[in-house]
Amino acid sequence: MQTTTVGHAPEPEPESDRGRPVPRPVHPWPLTTVMWLRRPLDYWDELYARHGDTFTMKLPAMPPLVVFSNPEVVKQVFADHGDAMHAGEFNKVLAPFIGDKSVLMLDGKEHLRHRRILLPPFHGERMQAYGREMLDLTRAEVDRWPVGAPFGVHEPMQRVTLGVIVRTIFGVEEGPRFDAFVDRLTELTHIASWPPLLLGPMQVDLGPWSPWGKFQRKAAEVDAALLSEIRRRRHGGTEGRVDVLSLLVDAKDESGEGMTDEELRDELATLLVAGHETTATALAWAFRWVLGTPSVCERLVAEIRDAAADGLTAERVSKLEYLDAVVRETLRLQPVIPLVGRILKERMTVGGYDLPAGTPIACAIYLAHRRPEVYPEPKRFLPERFLGTKFTPSELFPFGGGIRRCIGMAFALYEMKMVLAEVLSRVSLRLADQRPITVTRRSITLTPSGGTRVVVDRRL
């Protein structure tokens, strides 16, 4: 990757009546690649401090990426541009991990078809049915935690969120099949978390011990298991089942057609990637910020324990206002994925810049969420800013925006609240140390280094 500032490159071309031109990148891309992989947020802070709202990064094997963070430009990008902007094409780096029939990979009519089929299971009364599973899986995990010994909370959160996926999305009950699913998926996500695997040159199968070869073989095992589960559901029937896979097996588009087995497999893989590691990482950040901010922790624990006085229920948890504010502030301050992007399919003026067809553009979630004119004291963890205040979709967009907003947004927010409430109602936690907050990249997600190390002082 190379970087430059829009408007700061040498030998600028004259401005056209369509807007300012995008200058050529001026930094050597290998150095920028290392910075983006090893210090992604510090790197963006430096670029923003030096260059402002708009700058350009040169990624390997693609044209210069133009990055925006001004809410007005974000609003423009998130508007419906028909076929003029493609998000699926921008996301093609993920195709080896989730398949080319995933809703994340598609554009145009096929994207809308998949989106309409996928949306219903993640809204309405079905969420309440999933809430009890989330609470139960969290309780079982917390019962395993040692008292008085430090441990990283990220890995336990991975176990919880993976269990939620296997139970509520795949519909696999506890037992040998459940354990086999969890084992395979745990190993696959561990292999896939190595950031260099996102780079094309690393995606070469040099045998079962090479990183890509190891990933390919484990991914094939998971694909076979997913297809087997899909066929089991088709042949065994879905009557009385509320898991997402069963609902998707029965779902039809406007022409009465359902998804093929391969389409369902890729969507299940997408839900795994989008709903497992991302939610576990967001929860690890939530514990880091809550436990590191005593006033927030005290108020949140009081609200949760009051709700749990005669038994914690999913319905009660879903109505806790301060808990909701804590979750949203976590995702504002520490978005798990720092950007969302599009590929321009025709020449367009975006943010005052004249961009040719084929230009990749990105909205920087991390930078947009830290604008002081929108969020006073933007680096402070202040859930109170979400009490009685609503931010626009171009000011707060941890799940992306427009017609490409994450389908599982409501599910993820709901799950975060269930897990946080169950944990804080059952144990008294503190941070194991007060080290400065640092970030580690795991594939496309940005996690707290050390996984947020905590200590259980006592059980409640």
C-alpha cells in the first residue's frame, strides 16, 4: 500500500468542472502495507492528523484506494447509486473465506434477492427465542472461569459466540455433532485469523503444512459439514424449528425460488465470519472499556443486577437503556472493522473529487466515529452520549450503511447485550492490569492485545 493525501500530491492535474483530481500515491507500498497490518489505527490517526478527511492508500494489486471520513461524504456513498457502485466487488478479498455466492460478494439484483431472503430470520419475535440460548451458553462459559487467576476474555467470548452460531444459526443441538462443529470451526477461524492470508501472494497451496494449504483443507472439511447439515434439514423437515438455517431452507424469493445448497453454504459461512469473530472481538473491547472506566462499570452493574434480582430474562435485558448505550459506545469508539468500501463502476464526483470508473473508495468507520464536532471528547468512553441522542447513519455506522448494512446488526447488538448482562450478573470482574490499550489485527478484525485480561474476584 502507498499513501498520499488527496490534494497534496506532486504535479497535480488541473481541476475539472467535475471536481478535483485524485493525485498519485507517493509512498512506497511495502512500508504502508506493514503499517496497515501492524499499526492500523495509529497509522490512520497519523494520516488523518496530517492530511484530514480524505487521503489515498495504495493496496497491492488494486488501484489507489480513496478514503473518506466526513459524514456528508459518507452519506453520499451510502445513498442508493444503483449499479454505479459495487460493494460486492470491493469485498472480493473475502471470497476465498466465505464463497462467491455470499451476499457480501454479490451486487445488483442478485444481492437484493439474497438480502430479502436473509433479513426475516434476524428480526422480530425470533430474537427473543435466541436470547435464552445466548444466556444459557454464556452461563455455562462463566461457570468455567477461575477465581483469582488472570485470563484473556477474548477466547471465552469466541467460545460463546461460536456456540450461539452453531445453536441458533445452524440449529445443531448439543452432543457429538455440536462438538464436532465447534471443533472444526474453532480450528478454521484460528487458521484464518493470520492477517497475511488476506494478501493474494500468500494464497498459494504449498502442501498441508503451508498456511494456505492448511486453511484450504480445513475449509473443505467445514464446507462438507455445512452441506451435510443443509441436506439433513431439507430431507428431515423444518417443522417446528426456529433456527436460521431451517428458516432459510424454507424461504423463497419473489418468483418462488429458494436458495441452492451452495448458496446456503456460502451464506452460512458468511454468518459464521460476520457473527462469530466480530461479535467476540466487540465483547472483548466492551469489557476493556467498561472495566477500565469505574463510573461506567458501577452504573452498568447496578442496572444489570437490579434487572436480575428475581431472574435474568432476555426480555428484561433487551430493555436495559444504559446497557444499550454501553454497547453502542463500544462500537463507536472501537469498531471491529475499520472501513467499508465500494468500487465505482462509472466516473463519479465523490466528496468533491473527480474519480474515474474502477476507483475503489472507502468510508473510514474508525475516523468518522472520532470526529469531535459530532462526538465531544471522542477518545473518552462515554455511554451517556447515547442516552437521549440519536446519531445519523452517516455519523455512526459500525455495521456499514445503505443497502449494504450488515444483515445481522440487530442480532449482534442483541447478543452483545445478553452476554454482557449474564457475565456481569454472575461474577465480579476487574482488569488484570492497567496496560495501555493496544490493537492486534486478526484477519479483518481489530482486537485488544492480550484479549482483555481480566480477573474474577468472586462469584455472585
